[in-house]
Amino acid sequence: MAVEITDANFEEVVLKSDKPVVVDFWAAWCGPCRMVGPIIDEMHSEYDGKAIIGKVDVDANPGVSAQFGVRNIPTILFVKNGEVADKSVGAVPKAQLTSKLDALL
């Protein structure tokens, strides 16, 4: 299961991480988010120790969602050294997400 990222722990978990971070902005009512969710959970297991894979529930955490201008979900941000290095919007294949992450490792 991916790391739960909230408005409260975002800075600590994402911005101060010494590893690349994948942040999935999602909501329970979003169909495409439910398609991407299992991929995010798989990546969490596969990249354990190499990257942090987390999820932000946009309904429960409007602060970070607004901070990064997330208007469509799922939006997946790839963060390295506290900066957004890449981004993916919508339901995309796992290969597309892993290639973006691999480029940051």
C-alpha cells in the first residue's frame, strides 16, 4: 500500500525526501483514479528503498492540491530534490509511469 500523504506531512515526506517521490493525487469517486491506484500500489512494492510512492486524497487535502494546481485527477507528480521533475495526468499505462520514475533514479 502506497504512503498516505497529507497537507500536514507533505513537506516532510515529499519535499525533504532524499529519494525521488511519486505523488498520486486521487479521489475515491474518480473512476480513472481507481484504475491507476493498483499500479501505484505495485510501484510502491517494486521501488521499495529506491523511491517513495504516495497518494494524496484531494478531497481530504485541498492545501497541497491547490499548491500544485491539481485540477484534473488522477494527476501524478514526480518530485526530485523538492522540485517537480515530471508530471502525468489521467489514467496512463504502468510502463509510462515507471519510465518517468526510472529517469529520476
